[in-house]
Amino acid sequence: MSKVLLGLLLAVSAAPLFGQGSPPHGGADQPYAMEFYYKTQWGHQQEFLQLFLKNHYPLLKKLTETGRVLSVKIETPANHLPEDARWDYRVTIRFKNATVGTTANPAEESMIKELWPDQETYKREEQRRFEILLAHWDVPVTDITPADK
């Protein structure tokens, strides 16, 4: 009897877990979207953006040319946010699929060396870009817009 009661208790308490959370991403060969949020030290927003556009955006464009990335969108909020919720830049990347979006690209290091032959300057500027960050977080997103019929 106690085993039945324990089983029933586990089933009832586990049921809400399966109903919570975000919907799953599409199939294995469906695009996979990730939003990258950047919050910089106050007064360093423009410096961060300049370094991002110089030292990271060209790599994202190169990944788009290879087909690993389908699109890149860079946004900033039009109005200010409360400090605890503030972010300065959101970069949305649509990858070819979830595997590409969640695994390392073996060709990335050679692409970086090709795009930035002066590796010393590149590494110094990338270090600076991350020094002026207060926070950075990544959010996988799923488009759940109903299809029009």
C-alpha cells in the first residue's frame, strides 16, 4: 500500500513539471535562435559597440557566408530600463540548426586568424570588450507564432 501511495505522490508532483517551461525547439533541421544580451559599464556602451563591430561582427558575417548562421540582428533598447533589468545590446543569431548553434565550430580559430592577422591587437581589444561588460547572458528562443491558415 505504501508503494502505491508513494507512486501516486510522485506522479502527482511530477505532472506540473512537464507542463511548465518553454516549448521545445523545432526539428533537428530547423533554424535555432539564440539571443545574446550585453550589459556594459555605464558610459562605455559606445566603446563596447565599436569593439563588437570591429572584432566580432565580421566573424558573424563570415559564419553567415558559410551557412552555419542564417541571420544576425543587433538591437538596443529605445528607452532606458531599470538598472537591475538593463541591457545595452541584444544580438539575435539564427543558426542553421540546434546542433550548429550549440557546438563549437572547428574552423572558427582559423577564421579569426584570417580576419585579424594582428592577433596581439585583436586579443587586447577583445579583452577590453569583456572588461567593460557588467553582464552577458544567452537565451535560446523559440518562435511560437501561429501559422496563418
